[in-house]
Amino acid sequence: VTRSNPHLDETACGVYIISATPFSDDGALDYTSLDRLIDFYLDQGVHGLTLLGVMGEAPKLSSEEQGQFMHHALRRVNGRRPVIVGVSNPGIDNLVVLSREAMDAGAAGVMVSGIPGLKTDEQVYRYFSQVIHALGPEIPVCLQDYPPTTTVYLSVGVINRLITDFPSIKMFKHEDCPGHRKLSSLRRAPETEGVRRVSILSGNGGLYMPQELHRGADGVMTGFAFPGLLVSMYEMFMADQADDAEDLYDIYLPLIRHEQQFG
């Protein structure tokens, strides 16, 4: 397997699986299971991995546990795929510390979401600008938009403004549900408004993957339990076999919907 490009850039594409965080019965991190998970993800042909995302239950971990988990996972991946680390934290100083630790350990970039309480476009813009200024220009950023969980809505205008003002934003994680109109607007912006084109990966468990790929998404970032299916769908789309990809999607759609249930 070829070694990945060390830093995330705007060309990132494919299936980035969000790793689960396995625990033992007593609540400790289960590193044996983590090794098996990572080996499984790589065997399934994923194009990248994401650690400590919403699927990874990062808020349940202490700062020390987050660091230990991240280091162990990065060592196991060993550069075979790019790894993005979720670093969202109400404290910007804590966010920066974890981000620098992640990059020093071999991460390709970091993922940042909004924090509850951001209501207006200006508040959202100001928060992300503070975070990205604190991170500095050398750390590649994936901007995460997940209103159902964060309660923070990123408008198309704010997203384009952030992309324009901060070259370190390389990727946008699109998980406004369903948000198809937003995705189409973002993809038109490089042509109609001259906004820099960044990678866009969708989420939502792959529930809308065909529709989002048709609208210009570069792939998906999700924790769906059968990543090989998503890889096959993506590769079919890239080979101009969209009908075959949608037939495969139709077969697995009940399972995708089942996994999206709460509880």
C-alpha cells in the first residue's frame, strides 16, 4: 500500500470512515478491538480515516484518553491512509493543543465543528476565525457542519467567506440533513463567485450518497458499519457507472436507514 500524502489538501476524495471508539466492560479504551477495527477499515479499501468524530464519542473521553487513542490509532495506520482527527472543544486552547499533538503524530489534518450557542452568521464566522487563527496557517482544517448535533447552522455565505479568508480550510464536512440545496450552492460558488474549490465529503451514514455525489460531493465521511459498500459505490460513480452504484445503494438502503435510527 502506498503511503498517503502527509497533509490534507483540496483534492481529498473517496470514503473516509469515522472510526468507532471501542471500550471494554469497565469503560477503559479497548486497544485490541481498535487494532481490529483499523485493520478491517483498511482491508475494506477506505481512502482515509477520521478519529474522535461524533461517531467516535470524543466527548466521553478525557483529554489524556483522547491523546492516547489518537496516538495508538495513528501508529496502527502507519501512514497507509490519511487520518483526520476531530479536535472540537469549547476551549480553544485545548483544541489547539490536541491539534498540534495530532499533526506531530502524523495526522493529515484536523476537523472542527461549531459550539452550542452560536446563533448568527457573524457569531459563527467569528468563532471559526478565532479557531483557525489560533491553529495557524500550517494545520489543514476540515470544517464540520452538523446542525442536528451541534445546533450550529453554517450558511452558504458564511462557509464561502471562511473558505475565501482562510486557505488552511481544505475540506468541508457536509452533514446538514439533507441539505442538498446547500451542497449544490457550494459547488456552484467556484464558478459563479470565484470561491476556492475545497473537498466536500458528505455524512449522514451514506443515506443520501448517490444524490450528493451527483451534486458534486467528493465522497463521504461516515461511520457506516459496512464501509466496503460505500467504497464500491464511490468507485462505480468514478467509473461512470452511476446506475450500477444506485442499484447497489437500493439493495443496502434498508440497512443504512436502520443504522440511522436513534437509540
